[in-house]
Amino acid sequence: MYFAKISRAVIVLISSLIAVVAALPAAAQVRFAVTLPATVKGPVTGRLIVITARKDTPEPRMAIAMNGPPLFGVDVEGLKPGETRIVDAKADGFPFDMSKLPAGDYSVQAVLIAYTQTKRSDGHTIWVPVTQQRVIAFMNPGNPYSKVAKVKLDPAATAPVALTLSETIGPMDKEVDTPWIKRVTIKSKILSDFWGVPMTIGAEVLIPKGFQDNPKVRYPAIYTFGHFGGSFTFDDDPKSDTEGARRNAADANVKTGYQFSQEWKSDKFPRMVGVSLVSPGPYFIESYALNSANNGPWGDAITKELIPYLEKTFRLIDQPYARIVEGASTGGWEALAMQLHYPDLFGGAWVFNPDPIDFTRYQQTDIYKEDNMFTLRSSEWTVNEKLFRRSREGFPLFTMRDLSALEGALGSKGRSFYQLDIWQATHGPVGADGYPVLLFDKKTGVINKDVVKYMREKGYDLSGYMRDNWATLGPKLSGKLNFFAGEMDDFSLNLAVYKFEDMIGEVGGKDYPIRFLYGRPKKGHNWHHTDWAGVVREVADHVRKNAPAGAPLTDWNY
């Protein structure tokens, strides 16, 4: 009788579970048949991505992001005009595999990231998205894409959803010079020789008041590293000075680009030149500045080609004391990397919220001691997911596993043109196939310790590099390094800055002249200790104090 009761209870439980499962939305076992029209010039090798959005606007391809809709990617090789490629459950998916995509109504779109074959000087022939403009790979001009299709994804459907790559992303609007901003682009022989295709490097140059009227005056330069916006977000259009712009600027403790422009153009402001480097490469919109086995000899191109050209063209003082580097986030890492690896070329660095500068805190991972980028084992029985992004109050927003899935869908072999992949392309070795050997497995998070060793030996762990070379770098960089980070940096990047400060205390002592400032409380990735005009004035004071005897000071130092 007892067992009979148990059996009846089990039957009731199973029946209830079946009813619950039946009530859930069925997963859509769908396929997409994507065709390259016969009118398109081909064949095309690249990454084919299908985006499935619930909203009509924006277009699904325009919504690709960490908080964007599901997407699924596959490699295509030599896709000929008129041919069709199936994208199905075997595709790399974000934020889940295609088999888990709920049935329902969707706006669906496909885009094909076209790759260029490059025959590099290291002997490797690879396919990568080559661009001369700062634009993410899936937005590259020339990429074919489909119109948006309104479809019902039905698990009972047998025919694939048909999409045709009938459209082409058009050219980007060319940015024009203004009285204050001059844009230059030069062909880089160094990069072109390495990649085997034409490569350029350039800059947006912000000139000071009186530059045209004083042709004999030479100026100090602030080399600003970052993604977009030019030096210090300068914008002298009063229409840009909106209430929203002021709120956003105030949140970062700076002023709007228009407000800054009014100080830059004023009579009593230091006459310096702001140089914002334009250095998109085959793996990202930024080069990460240093020479790299995968990314190419960007350090050589910047220091041997671009800077001499700029110094001649814009009458820049060609001495270390008058070359200052500044940057935030990616640009913060680039600025510090340039100052450390070229200590005799630059005279000071202003480093804001940099990408990981100490690999014992590669965001939330100590890559030397830990074995996994995705998880942290807090006890024998509990494992927690590590974050890529958090709120300023510490709430989880996006995990490392999530971002790896997104990047895996956007591109294989380190070609996602996204954040984690460019770090690995910059820092890591070249594999036998010519592509980057990744630091960790995108599916499991397991860390490759051979790559860790390579990264440290090649000096990409900037804290480790300075520690290892303290006898040389310590004296040369005395009083030249300035660090700024919010204590609740959205990407936990403040943790590596703390470690860098600890390292300085260990090797240089508590009296070593260096500056670390932290934004508190609850200051995030955009925090600055002062506005941009204040930064320029700090830099001007630094240049003046470090100028050698007899150096020209009165012409530019108002």
C-alpha cells in the first residue's frame, strides 16, 4: 500500500511536469538559407551572421551589442554569387545556441563581414576584415546584408527562412577639416610590408589659437589615445552643447566638447597641439599601439613614421619633454604602454581607467594563478560566474561567458573585432594557422598557460614589465606617470591600477614620485579627476617644469 501511494504520487508529479513543459514556448528548430545574389562580385570569404530581433527598430544588424538580440554566426569560404549557405543549430550563438531560440515573431536580418586575404611577412596567409576607418567590422563599408524579413519562427516548419544579401553598406561620410581640426592619413610602409596589403595610419590634429598666424612657433603635443571623438571631445558647434550632453559630461566630471572648445580658443590657455591617433587594424578599431606578432608593428609605425610626419607638418617640438601621452580605457592602456616601452621618446603619461595593466587582475582573474576566465571557485561546493561588466553599485550586468559567446558568434579565430579578442590578438602568440593563439577557450573559459607565459615575457603585462625593468625604467619615469580610476569601474579595471600602485610601492618605495587618484564613491569607468581644460593645464605645467634650459616656453605657455 505504501509503495502504491508513492507510485501514484510519482505518476501525478510526472503528469504535472509534462503539462508544465507543454505550456512552455517551444524552441524554434529553424534554419536560415542565406543567398549571395548573382549580381554581387565574388567569391566572398568572411563571417556570415544572422540576427533575430523581436523589435522592428533599429534594424537587427544595427542592434548588435552586449545587450542586443540573439545572433548566430558561421564562417564562409569562397561563397560564389548565386550560392546559398545554411545557418542552423551548428552555428556559434549568442546569448544561446539556436536550438534554444524561442518560437515567435521576429525581425530577421543577415550580414556578411567580408574578409581580405593577407600574405604577411611572417609567412602566414590569413583572412581578416581590413579597414582604413574606425568602424566595427560588421559595419564595414562594402559588407553585403539582407533586407529585414518579418517571420514567424515555428518549430514545426521544415523549410529554412530565406534571406538574400541584396544590399551593400555604403561608404562612410568623409570627415572634413575645420579651422581647428586637421585630419591626416599616410600610407604606412612598415604596416603594409607586414600585412602584404596597403595599410594607412593617421591622426586628427587639434591646433591651438594663433597656429596659422605664428609660423615660426613650435608646440608641445599631447598624443591622445582612444576610440572616437578626437582630442578632448573638442566641438565648437554650439548646437552640440545640449542639456543631455552636459548631464553626460558632468557624470564623468568633465565639461562638454563645446565648453572645452571655448577654453581652448581663449586668450589665456596653453597653446598645445592635441593629436588623436587613427589606427584601425584587422582585429579592432584601435591598434593597441605596441608591436604585436598578430596585430603588426604598430609601435614602429607610430614612432618611426607617423610622429616624425606630424612633427614636421604641424611644427611640433621634437623632444621627449614636449611629447605627452594621454588616454582612457583602451587609450589608457595604449598611453601607458607607449610611455613604458618608449621611455626615451615620451615625457609623461596621463592614464585614465586603463584596460588591464596588471595581469594578476585581468579584470577579475589572476591569469597566473587561476585556471578559468569564466568562473571563480569560492569553496569546494560553490562556483560563481565572473563579470565583464557590473553596475556602479556592484550588480552583475554581463559575464565573461556572455561576452565570449558574443565574440564567438561575431568571428572565429580571434576575428570578432571586439574587446576580448583584440586583447588576445595584441598580447598573444601566432598559431600554426597564422591566427592568434587565444588566452582562454571561448566555450569553457580554460586558460592556456603557455599564452600567459608568452604575454608576460613580451611585456604586455605592463606592471610586470615595469617591475622586471625597474633598474632602467624607475629613474627614467620618475614624476612622469599619472593614474586615475573610479573605484567602481564598470569593468573592474581599477583592480589592476591598485596592483600597479602596490608594485610601485614594492620596487620604488613610498616616496617614489608618481600619482594615483581614485574616484569615490561609486565612480565608474568614465570618471576623471578634473575636466579636459584642467588636464591640458596640468600637462602644460608638467612640460614647462621638465623643459631643458633654453627651451622655448613663452611662445606657447600662456
